[in-house]
Amino acid sequence: AQSVTQLGSHVSVSEGALVLLRCNYSSSVPPYLFWYVQYPNQGLQLLLKYTSAATLVKGINGFEAEFKKSETSFHLTKPSAHMSDAAEYFCAVSESTASKLTFGTGTRLQVTL
Amino acid sequence: EPEVTQTPSHQVTQMGQEVILRCVPISNHLYFYWYRQILGQKVEFLVSFYNNEISEKSEIFDDQFSVERPDGSNFTLKIRSTKLEDSAMYFCASIMTDSDTEAFFGQGTRLTVV
């Protein structure tokens, strides 16, 4: 069985500050890991994904995430937050290609002036 | 850019009624999924569909639910005898082939059961 834990349901940062959203996973097989973003009243948009290639993954909008097997983590970072980054962020895991996603509970990112 | 399309964007229905949520996956995709997100909660897997049959379903997907691909383009989720707790955002997603990992999501249908 697979699961995802996102620490911190709400994170608030100042504009220009580092963004760090935490994700830990559990999987019985080498996982595929994803970060999705959901803007208010919109669907889910893929930010980035880890599929067993490079452990540091770069995504859209300046986000990146590092897969750390020893820590079972896949934390999302962005060096400098922008107001437009305010949204809900979901970490997800799947156990194989073309398979279901298991999502974390999400982290709402607030960006303040 | 190809996208997954869901209709309607918002549906209000009375408790006990049947609803059909519609999705048009990306045209060359082969794997289809329904997820739901109850307000304030995480996104949950409901069912996956491939080659005109259910490939996996969650505990949530009981006899109240059914899926169908009635033609070459639509993928529907039917909820019979709706309950208040069925109120949620329902997302359709598709994946292109069995070697792909990226799921493309639609904008969702907000179902409100009153």
C-alpha cells in the first residue's frame, strides 16, 4: 500500500522568501512521485514528477523537488515566492506507470507582502 | 494544447436522484480515472478504466457508482440515489499509455446534493 504525508496544512511565506513544502511517502515498491497545484476553483495541474531518473527534479514556475530515498521524502521548494504561487499543493505517489495516484492532504500556501 | 474536458462544471441535485458526470479525455489517451475531493479534504481515487472495463476501484466505489465509455470520446460517472455525502468535486483524469506516468486532470465537476 502507498501513502503520502504532507506536514503542514497551511504554510505562509513572504513574497521573495524561500518556499518549502514537505512531503513524505510510503511505498512498497520504488515510487513515482508528483506535485500538483490547485488554484482556487480550478483543477489539478502537474508541477513536476519524479520517475526514477535524476533525483533533483525541476518543474514549472521555478519549483523543484528532490527525491531522497533514505528519508522517504520529496519536498517541494522554490527559492523566491511570488504572490501568484498562492494555491493548494498536493503531493502524490503511484506505484507504477498508468496507475492510480494516492494524494496527500494538501498544503495551502499563502504568500504575503 | 489537448485537455481533459468535464461537464457540467457545477451540478446541483436533490438527494435520491441520479446524476451523470461527463468527461472527454484527451483523444489518444487509453487510461481513464475518476477522483473526488470532498470540500477541505484530499483528492481520493475512485476508479480506473482501461480497454472498456474497470481495472481498479476503491472502497468508495460501491454499487452506487458506475462508469461507462459509451462512445469513442466520452467517459461518464453515474451516481445513483445520491446522498448528501456525495457532495464533492469530481475530477476526471487520463493517461496516454501504459508506459506513461503523467495524469492529465480536467477542471472538475462540483456536485452539490441538497
